[in-house]
Amino acid sequence: MALASRFHLGAVALLLFLPALSPGAHAAKPNVVAVDGTLCDLTRTLAGSSVSVTCLIPPGGDPHSYRMKPSDRQALSSATLVVHIGFGLTPVAKKISSRGQVVAVGELAMPNYRGNDPHVWHDPANSAAMISVLAGKLAAVVPASQRASVASRAAEAKSVFSSLGSWAGQQFGTLPSAQKVLVTDHQTYSHLARRYGLKEIAMLDSYSTGGVLRPSSLTRITQAVKASGAKVIFTPALPANKTLKRISRSTGLPIASTPLYAEGVAAGQSAVSTSVSNVCTMVNGQGGRCNRAAADGLIRRWSAIR
């Protein structure tokens, strides 16, 4: 066989073993950085496999005191898009430097909000509004062939949060009017309280100076809590801190046996399952009844978004 023929056959054989390549098959995925825990879950859910998503604040982390690590700065330096809640939730977000667009998603979703509680996602309607903003921003960075998929996932995600909002209203509806009370240490749930007609008593925000519990503050808190109809004091962590234990002794109210997850997504949970846990903890603590079977269906719907 001629040398040229043998070379031709060898080249053909080699090609048979090579994977088929399509244009852009090795193109790098867009890098999106989600600063805050709740936005991390929302972003990953909407983005699917077409985007590489990096989350800076881990589940259970505190956005208020978060400090960037060298690995975070590296992720930000290569990001195509950076998203955070805004409203001062994560102060370090103001110092972000990135070649990509930096978006305060909550502020775009709620342009008319002028309050001082940045924990906007506790009202499911606000989360749904943020999903709309996120979907638009992601559509600008994903390949054109993936935009319809992002829109489809966003539609289902908004539907889940709409159902979550209705479900939560039904659970709070099991509480007598006098027991629609939420006693916590700091103001965190004002958006949820306003949505469902709850009276929020954020003790250290409302009755102390700089979070310092003086004897006069304790007296005022005790009077307010006893007159409120509260059955329990909700805590952001267990064991509860000394201040909450002191207030518990002065008011005679127990501290809830299950903590509330105020600052984002609980460890091992999603944005939806964390919200469900919080609502059930509040409702059961105040003497209502929480329908977990229906809630579990919402959690499954969220997990099934692809």
C-alpha cells in the first residue's frame, strides 16, 4: 500500500475515535456570583446548567457581618454578573469590584420601598418580583439557545412562590386575631408581618438603644410583650443568647424550641423549604396549625424545576 494511502486511512481511523465537536462546545460558561444566600438558591434554580454560579455567603451565614475572602475576590474578578439583595443587607456589597454588571436585585424589584428592613424575601411576593429581575439579567448573559429555558424556569419559580404566599396566608389564618403576634429580638420580618397582618415586636430594635438591654428597656419590653398576646419568644439560634433568656424570665414566655432562619437559606435547605420552616415555627408557636403536607408539595415543586 502506498505511503499516502496508509496515511489517509490512519487519519480516517483517528477521526472515528474523536468526539464530535460543535461550534462553541468548549466555550466557557458565564460566571455569575450571588452574594446573598437566598439569591444564591434563586439564581441557581433559574440558571440551570448554562451558567456557573458561585455563592459567597454559605447557608446559615450572616450577610450583615460578611467579609470577603481571597477566593471570593477571585470569583468576582471573573464574573459576568454579580447579584445581591441590596437595601444595605450586605454592607460589603458596596465595595464589590467586578468586570461584570453588579445588580441590587431587591432594589430593582421593589423600587418604591423606603423602609429599613432589608430582609425583603420573607414576603413570597417580593421573592417572585426578584425572580423576574433575575430572569431578565440572566437572559442577557446566557447563550441565546438557553433564554427560553431560563424564562420557563422563571415562570414555574414564580408560580411556586405565588402558591407559597397563598399557603402561608392559610396557615396564619389559623391564628386568632389576638395571637397574630411575632416577638423577635431584631426587626427581620416586617415584610412578612405586613403581608399577613401580624404585629411584629422587635424587642431590641424598638425598646433599647443600640441593642443594649438596660433595666428600663427590660421593663418596657416586659410590659409590651405581656400585653401583646404572644405565647412564645422566637430566637434566631439555639441555644438562645443571654439577652433572650433574660427577657424570657421577665415575661414568663418560653423561647421557641425551633429557631427562625432570618438571614437567608438554612443549612441543607432551599429558599422555599426555609420559608416553610419559618412559617410553621411561627404559626405553631403562637397556637395555630401548620399544614405540612401541602408545604411539602411546594418544596417538591421547587426542587423539580430544571
